[in-house]
Amino acid sequence: MTNHSMDGKAVLIAGGAKNLGGLIARDFAARGARAVAIHYNSASAAADAEATVAAIKATGAEGFAFQADLTTAAAMEKLFDDARKAMGGIDIAVNTVGKVLKKPIAEISEAEYDEMSDVNAKAAFFFLKEAGKTLNDNGRVCTIVTSLLGAFTPFYASYAGTKAPVEHFTRAASKEFGERGISVTAIGPGPMDTPFFYPAEGPEAVAYHKTAASLSKFTPTGLTHIEDIVPWIRFLVTDGWWMTGQTILVNGGYTTK
């Protein structure tokens, strides 16, 4: 029988040093994961990574941190290999890596497009590839996308557009990895109250997003909070394993498909 709990699981989280990824790491460790490996991109996040690893270890779990730029297939392969060796296997892989750009199409340079594509689509593809190769049987994979996949809006073409392929990557991977009992899902949060959100938005846009969800007035900022997303990820990689190949928008009624 498949074990649906977090107990004894080894977890890899890309972008796991802080914000949503950091909370996932702490939550999973507190709920019985035996080991959690987190990835962080740049040296500027090293202190956050160290703090998250310390919090993981404080629960009694093993904690590991790996720095890497995941926009190459070789770097992704190395991350999974290093995490597998450190933890003795990987049961759950969560990818929170992403980059936001809010700009009219006419103003987006080729370099900006390439960077958005590398971070949001290419890295997600090779994360799924390595998860399919590396995870233990009956493993779980979840990727963070965006609720803008259900929006009809200007200025986010390079962001939502480079997250959009992940929806099909998820469907295909669920079919290809399903024979080993691996479920594959994606979650699209609404605009989240994190440091990544505010620099991309002007005051008028922030004010709009804070009132746009059906449930906005019942949450402190009107936005999605990382605490709103973690329970969904936890569910999908444990008891919710029968859900696979799906992209779920978790946003308090901000957008739908």
C-alpha cells in the first residue's frame, strides 16, 4: 500500500531558501519528512538558506542546501544527483523557481525573453526530466506556476507565457511517470504577498490586486499568502496523490479557467 504521509520522506525543493519554498521546507520537516534538501540560486540567498536548513534540523530531520543556477540541464542533473546522494534517495520534488516581468510586448528585449524562458520554462522542463529519472517509485512532483494562466490581461506575456508550457509538461510527465506510481501536478497561486510581487507592480496595480479575488476582504492584505499555498502542496504530495497531470489555480477567486 502506498504511504500517503510525510513521515520518512526525502524532499527536494528548488528555490527553497525563503518565501514560499522556505515555508514548504519548514512545514514538511515539521510534519515528519526525514530529510529536506533546498536549492538556492545566488549567494545573496545563502544566509536565508542557512536559516532554513537550521530550522529543518531543529525538527530532527536532516537538512541540506545546494547553490546552483538551474537554467542549464547539466546544473539540474547535478542538483538532483547531489540531493539523491545526500539523502539516500528522493521521494518528493517541488519546484518553486520563477521570474516575473511586467512589460508591454513591444518593450521586451530578446535578452529579457530568453531569461524568462530559461527560468520559467526550460528550468521547469529539466526539473521534471530529472525528477522522472531520479525519484523513488510512488514519488510526487509539484511545480509552482501562476494564476495568470487563467487571466486575460496585458503586460504579462513573457511571464505567464513562459509559465504556460509547464501545464503541458505536467500532463505529459504524469503519463510518462505514472507507470512508476509518480504523480505530477502544478499549482498556480494568485498574486502573492512576497518581496517578489511589489517591485513589479505600481501602486494602482497593487491596489487592484488587493481587491480582485472573491475572498480578498477575508485575508490580511487581500493577496494570496504563502500560508494559503503550502497546504495544497502538502495535500497533493501526500493524500492527494490521485490527482495527477493537473494544474490547479489556488487564488481565492482571482482567476479561473
